[in-house]
Amino acid sequence: MQKTSNPAELRAIAKQIRRHIIEMTGAAKSGHPGGSLSAVEILVTLYWDVLRHDPANPKWPDRDRFILSKGHAAPVLYAVMAECGYTPADQLNTLRRLGSIYQGHPDIRFIPSLEASTGSLGQGLSLALGMGLAAKLDGRDSRTYVMLGDGEIQEGQIWEAAMFGAYHKVDNVVAIVDYNKIQLDGFVKDIMDLEPLDEKWRSFGWHTLVIDGHDLAAIKGAFTAAAATKGKPTVLIANTVKGKGVSFMENNPKYHGVAPTPDEVQVALKELL
Amino acid sequence: MPTKSKFELKLGAATREAFGRAVVELGRVNPNVVVCDADLSKSTMTSYFAKEFPDRFFECGIAEANMTAIGAGLAMAGKLPFVSSFSCFAMNKGFEQLRTTVAYPGVNVKVVGTHSGISIGEDGPSQMSIEDIGLACSLPGLTVVSPADEVAMKAIIHLSAGHPHPMFIRAGRIKAPVIYTQDQKFEIGKAIEVVPGSDVTVIAHGLLVAEAIRAQEALDAEGISVRVIDMHTIKPLDEAAIERAARETGAIVVAEEHLTETGLGVRVAQAAAKSRPVPMEFAGIDNTYAESGTPDELLDKYGLRATNITAAIRRVLARK
């Protein structure tokens, strides 16, 4: 893979990742396209521009790490890892099938270059903080990034971890909330409202930034600001659109956990040319 | 022919105390050892480690779910974490994290649950851990160990560092009778025949190993030859030792400070059913929660004494 900071190149990669997400979930006939599409710009910025990582040496001790705590968005992570060269791109359409490395939720037993097995919500932030502490003990300057779902942070463990991260000053960890405003049963505000979300994180002692999670420059700027912040961890509250990039999926709760039909796949892929 | 006991069974340190001391020793030789605790370090005895290695000790506050997953993160980045709390809280509040971030991905975290069983005493049932063995054994890939005395605990903690699998290690609050000499060899997954015998076998773990020895001594005087096995490793189970006991003694009693419905007993019964079914009886906590009281009062009332084991032996011998 060739790393890049060029916005046009990153946008082209993002489009390719979206096509993979549509094709994978369409082939699987199940999965979570909406929350995968909302996270594309953030993951593309991380893997192509921000993370220190080497697909040829996935266990490099000094690498930066990424954990997809909202494991149901596995399609976006699989598409990114395949495009980076960690895993075979020609098997992406085996998603969710028996024997596939592309399990329904990320499973480190099937893809050892993953940083964690996730899928049970609420746990990735704690894992990231543990990894951050280990890096500090070893004097490694590697950083750990963890993406949380907005619905996910209704889990109590997230706030246990939030207290822990600030108290122990784990400033080499960055959490990203993919705030697409929709969870399985409907709009987050109607299920269990999170607002005022930025004030919650600030009051828990986190360096809190609110950004447009589809604006490449804003995402990059926030990661740069996070790296410069010492003494406290950073959280990016990334305002995103569920289903971003596919007109009929955007902001539609149906596509949290429903795959596109074959016809819908064709319509979506035309929009993503 | 009655034999004179080789066991004095003098009270030694509590196994939690032995854990606290041993993890410090381990920390001195292994710089990757780290410890997490949830505001109970003065009780779990990880305070010793915190004092000697403050930079490698992580206070998690009263948040066991987060603590377990913090331990997993530390382990995934190369550390050897010992995560400790009362067994009741480590297991019950951290169970889902133990399942999903430790057992399922096979992450090498050592969870040490102290104050297990009902011998915590006066604190009562909300702090008692009588389900922990059953819950721990339900997780594929988790090694489950319940050392009987301070010697066993020290050995198991040292052995755990070289055991490349996640573990649940069970410790107790009260001083435990010393069974082993310092030169006793331990191996994770291998039962110890503490006393040879030919008429019946008692298989026990933790505090009940000493009670089993007392039962053996009482019956020895009557000419009943009781084999006593310390099944310190409950998972993976030493099925060969069970098969041998069933074949050679023809009857088995399992004794444990745990619910009989989900503890070592059901695992021994399953192993015997697969190899050589024999009459079995079970001495343990019988489908109930206990209450406040002194540890001695509770062990008496809830049937965890040598007398309960001898009664079980007589029952099983009558069925042989």
C-alpha cells in the first residue's frame, strides 16, 4: 500500500471502500452496511495517512493500533484491511460464510493481524487503554485508536473506561465516536439520548473535539491535535451520516442491520462510480 | 492396617496472602508482570505488589468489567497481567469481559479471585463466591485452578507465568491448613494423590483438601482405606487420575466449597461416566445461599467438614 495525504486520492480510496461494503453485504445478504458507510472517511484517514503500520509486518511492536469496538461495522474494517494488503481482497465476498476469514464480527482467530476480537459492545475502549498503558510501560511511542458506536456508549463499561483513561492520563489513546445518530431500534435520541455528549466526555476529563466525520481535513486535523495533547486522552465526536454515500441508505435506520438487495446493490454501485 | 498421619495440618497463610507474596516474587524476575485491582488491594493482598512496583500496578476503582478488559489490553500488548478482586466480583461482574476479551480470543490474562466460597464469613452471601468454578469452567480455553494451601498457591502463581493460556485462580480469605512441604512438585492439569488408598477416593480442591485428609484419617482408624486426591486444576481436568481412582477404588466422593450442582463434582462425574462409572457422592453447598457467621460456623452449618465427607464416604460405600 502507498500512504497518502492527498485528499483526491483519499476520496478515491473511500469510494472503493464503499463499493466493497455494498458488494460484501449484498453478497452476504446480511450485515451492517449503514454504520460501515458512516465510518469510511475516518478509517481511510487512519490507515492511509495517520497510523504507523506495516501490512508486511503486522505484529511490529512499535506500530500504532486500531480497534473497531463497534464490531458490527466489520465490513468497513475488512475492506480497509484488504485494500491495505493485510487480507485477500478477492475473498471479501465470502463475508459471513462458514469458513471465511471475514467473520460476522472481527475475530482475531481468523485474522491474526486484527488488534482485537470485537462485537460485544462496550469493551474496545478498555482494551485500547490497556494497550496504551503497556506502550507507556515499555517506553514505546505507539498510539492506539478505537472507534466506538454512538449506541455503544450506552454501555456502562464505556464510562468506567472513560474514568480510568482520564485518571491514568492515557494520552496515547484516541477514541472516536461514530456519531451517526442511529442505532438498531431507531434514532439514538429516541432510544437513549446521549446529549450533551461533548459535555459528558469533557466532564470525564477527556480532551474532546467535535468534528465532521466525513471532512478529511477536519479528521486529519483532529488526529494531529490529539497527538499534541499530553496528560489526557482525546475523544473525537465525529458527526457522521449513517449510510453515507448511498442515497437511499443515508440517515435510514433500516440499513443499520439490513443488507442491500441485488437490485439495491446495483443502484448503490452506480452512485459510487 | 491403620497408619500414622504424616499431616500436621497446622494453619498456614491464607491462599490470598500467598498469592500476594508470590506475585511480588514473580514481578521481581519478570518485568512484564503487571497487576490490576478494583479497590480491594488491601484484601486481595495485591497491595504488596503495588508497594514494590507502583508503576506496574493499576488501580481500576470499583469497576470490574473495565478492569478485566484493561487486563486483556495489557496482555495483547505484551504484558502478563494479574487481575484481582474478590472472586464474587471478578467472576460475576467481569464475566462477560472474561468471556469475550479473554477466553474467546485466548488472551493470556490471569484472574485471581480471592475470598472465594462461604468462608469469607461475616460479610455474607452478597460477597460469597459459590458459583465461580462453574462459571469459569463454562468458558472454553480458560484454565481453572483452586490451590489448597500456601505452598500450592505460591507454586501455581509461579507456574502460571509459563502457562500460555488465560487462567482463573481461586483463593480464600482465611488461614488454610498446610498440606504440602516446600519440595512438593506441582503441574497445572495434573492431580496430586495426597494420600494413597484402595476402598474409596475423595477428590477435593481448595480448603476441602485438608478436610478430606481429616476424613481419611478418621476412617483409617476403622480400617477403611481412603485415597485423597487434590484436584487443584479443575479445568483442564486430570481425567486419567479419575479413571484410575474409579477403577482402583470403585467409589468416589467429591468435596468442595462450591455449589455441588456446578462445581468440580459434575466434572468428575462426567469424566467417570465416560471412562468407568462408579457410585459417587458429593459434599458441598447444596443449592442454597449461605448467611453471615464466622467461617467456622458456616463451614459447620453448610456441610463442608470432615464429618460431612466421612458421611458421604459411608453412603457411597453402602452403594458400592
